[in-house]
Amino acid sequence: MGAQIDLSAIDLYGTVAEGNEENPGAYVHYNIDNDNGNTSGGNPIADKDEDGPVSGENDLKQATITLKPSSLETGKVILKRSNTKVRTWKSSTKGGNNKILVDSNEKTWDLSDSNQRQDFNNVKNNLWVEGYQDNGSSNLTAEYRDAENNLVGSDTIKYTFIGAICGRQPTPSERNDAGSTFPNLIHCEWSITGEATPIYNCIAWSVGETTTWYVDVEAHRMHPYDIVIDNVWGNGDSTMTMAELDAFYDAKGYESTATGPNDADVMYYSGFHGARKKGCNCGAGKWIMFESKCGEWVRIEHVHNQLNGVVYGDPVRYYKHK
């Protein structure tokens, strides 16, 4: 049997099966977050824009080249990329001395050269893949060519890079605040789509309003201008029922006929929170994106289940446009 080469990958969802390497391929974060907290003019510097090493970097995913027989000392191994949307490194935290496919589209190891052979053996199990351009795709291909430069074998993995790109990335302090309040938020998978304001809240935004603050009962009024759902759409008995909530959403053009995040336009959480479907392409079909105004704080886009937890509870009602 002749020489064989295999390129394998781990992505956001685990090991990529051999039969899925080119369709649908691997999914890796578009590396837009700010793991090391570096800023410029108060604005976060995206990790993708730093060679590093980037302290705390956790968005690169491992790839491995397997060459059989492993004792080969002739021929060449070539790693190439189809475009600059993907970068590969020798370290999960990057670093200027750890570049593989960063400044060039192809890397060749001549196995007849002992130094190059040693370098290949050092990196073949420690290739780290970074998403450098937003929601785009790129192919990584590993080839083995014999001493006469004949192609003996190759293997390709398609990578798609996904990130929440509808808004801006949080500053380090905003990131810390979000992490302490919503520990299920995953960096690169949420962004800030509206600035902090006390003028409207999550329930208002869930029906597309930006000049109103709704509360469930009179006792929870925060501002003189708040509108109390129990008073307007209920009986004012200081308890908001699901029927009263349904009446509110009905008046706004929604009905509680959705069955979950897939078909819902609005999700209502047990802790009196409403999230509005974003209807964007962030995640390239892997995520269901919603948008939430977080009290008087900012408005964010987020994956549908990443606000679940102690603060807002879990979704208990799903509404769709009538």
C-alpha cells in the first residue's frame, strides 16, 4: 500500500466525521471577540487582528495531519488554503513565531530535509485553525507528493466561520458584566445591537417598540411612565396571568401558537423577559438568533438559549405574528 494522508478536524460541535468534512464541513468561530481585553481608544481589539500570543484565546480549533507510514523520509507534505478567510497556527493562542498559513496560502515540508521533517512531526498534531473573516468559508487541504512531485493523496476540510456580527463587540467591562449576569453567553456568539437606555425594556422590544417600558404588576413599576400589563390588559389584581400576557401580545399582533424557538417570533421567559427573533444570518444556519433589551442596560443579539438561567428563567411562552 502506498502513502496515505488524512486531515481531521475538531470544530465547535466536536470531532468532524470523515463523511462530513466537505459537506457540511467544520464550523469555527469568526474570531471577533476580545479574550485578552486589549483596547484601542476604549474600543475592544478583535483577537483576529492580533498575532499574539493572545492571553485567554479559546476560539481556535485543532486540526491534525496523519501521514502513513509515519516513518516516511521522502516526498513532501503540503498544507494549503483556498483563501485568506482561514488562518492556521502552531499554537492555540497564536503568536508571531507560530504562523503556518497566515502570510502565505501554502506551507510545504520536504521530508527529505531532517529539519523540515522534524518541524512537520512537531506540528502535525498541533495545527490550530482560526476564522479570520466573517461568516465565510474556506478549504484546508493536506497533500502528499512523492519525490518526483506526483500527487499521491490529499484530503480537504471545508471550514465555515460563524460569529454574531449584527452589532458591536462588547468592551471588556461590558463583557464582564454580561458574563456575570448571563453565564451561558458564549463569546463570539453575541453582540451589542443597541445602547443602554431607560426608555424601553425587553417586553417593549419584543414587540418592536423603543419608547415604552412595560411591567407586569403595579408593584414592579420603576418609572412614572411605565405601563402595567395587569392594569391595562388584566383586572388590576396585582397578579399578571398568562391570559393577560396573551391579551397584551394579541393587542400587539401576536398569538401564542408557536411551539418553540424555531417558529417563534417572540419568546417569553418565566422571569418576565421577552426576546425578539433577530432574523439574521449569524451562525450560518447553526444558531437561532434572538435579540433582547436587558433592562436599562444594552440590547444584544444572542443564541436562543444563552440567556436561560437564574436572571430571566427559561422560555415558557412562544408567540408568532398573527
